Amino acid sequence: MNSDFTFYLSRYSFEILASLPYFAGVSLFGLFLILRRSSLFGVVLSQSAQLSFLIGAALHFQTHSGAFDLINRTSSRNLSVELFHLDLYVLPISVLFLLPFLYLSRKSLKNAESTLLVLFVILAGSMPLVHKILGGNDSTLLKVYFSEILYTPPDMFLFYLPHIFLSCVLLFIFYPGILLSGYDPIQARLSGYSVSRYNYLYYFLTLIILSSSIKVLGIYVSIAAMLAPAMAALSFTRSMRSTIILTISFSLFLAIGGFATAFIFDNYPAEPIIILVITLGSFIVRFTVISISKFKNIQSRLG
């Protein structure tokens, strides 16, 4: 068992290290989603990004015969060129899908959550249909949901790293406006920030980082990493700086723990194990902190 674990660790060390920026970046944006009380926005947006990827791949397939090889994670000598051409189709489609979210972000709709749930059902339900119409098969569709991180070509990791880095840099550059526009719009206006513009910027950056992470991590791993570590980190402190550090730390720690657990139970697929470790680990941390806090409050009252 120990020799197998060591072998897997050395064999997939690049994939593990290269995936960590994706885990850190998507969890950082997930923290802002939770602070905005817009977690459902993120889930639906990730589904729309995945549908955009499928449609873009089909259009790309018309002129580049290796489009579905990208979904199947087949290595290619010109993978970076193929990915660049693919994004020329995917990004405009993704922006079109973003428009309903921008509309909802401007409106205080009474049934906003219900509307988002309906959008999620529509997008999720249309994925298999669209994929079938576009010429995909069931095995390819499964690889859309579970990306097989450990078998992702190195060029794909490296190609989307600048997307992750640039999105995070812009988030920190425009941090005050983005934070206030989502968390306290009134204070944002008083401080001279345009709420709508910063909302547009934030959701556009979220779309970029989700589109990139989904292609590398898969949709379910991305959603788990987006929400669970931030939820756990918010149980510890109210300081924004420490919450950001904890969110990224939890995301990295749990991701590495997920890979390690997958290597131990090597007869099972890695992605579901990584999802379980990230989500259950976050819930355990959150439950433990809340329980300790309640116990201390009871003690202080009794004392």
C-alpha cells in the first residue's frame, strides 16, 4: 500500500501541483459569492459555462476535427493552439449566457432564487440533449462532468493558468468596489462606486475563472471547491483578510487530502473521492467550530 501511494504521488506530482492554483482561485471567488449571498448564482453560472463549452466545442469541430479530443483529454501536439481556437468560440457564447445573470443582479426580484433554480434545471437538463445533437456520446458526456484531473494533459493545465492568475489579480485590484457592491450596495454608492459596473466585472471574472477551472477540474469538483472551503472559513473569523487566507488554505489542504485519499483507495475514481473529501472536510470543520462556540457560550452563561 505504501509503495503504491509513493508511486502515485511521484507519478502525478505535476498534475497535483498544477491543479492547486485552480482550487485556490475558484474557492476565492466562491467566498465572494457566499458573502454576496449568491451561491446559487455560482452554481448556475458554472452550469452555463459548461454548456457554453459544449456548444463552442461543436462549432470548433466544424473546422477542427480534434475538438472532441479536448473533451476526451486526448493529448495533442498542438493542444495549446486547439484550446486557443476553442476559446474563440466558447467565450462569446459564455458572455451571451452571462446576460441573464447580469439582469438578475440588477433586479431585486421577489422570486430570484426560484428563477435561478429554474435556470439551473433548464441548463442541466439540456446538457445531454445538446451534447447528443452536437454529435457527442455518453462516455464523452461523463468526461464533461468528471474531468479525470490526473489524466489532463500538462498543456491544458498551463494554458489556463494565466486565466486564473489574471482573474485573481483583477479581483484584488478592484477589491473594494467588488466587495461593497455585492455586500453593501448602499455604502458602495456613498463611496462613489458604480454598483452595476462592479457587479458586471465580478460576474465576468467569475465566468472566466469557472470556465477555466471546469475544463481542468470538472464541473462537480469546481462547484465543491468553489463553495465548501469558503463556508468552512467563514466559521472561524469575521476579518476579511484572515477569511481569504483561510479559504485558500482550506481549499489547498482539502484538495491535497482528496488526492492522497484517492491514491490510497486507488480502485475508485479520483474525482468523486476529491469531492467527498472537500465537502465532508469542510462540513466537519464548520460543525466543529460551531459546536465549540456554542459550548463556550453555554459555559460562560453557567459561569
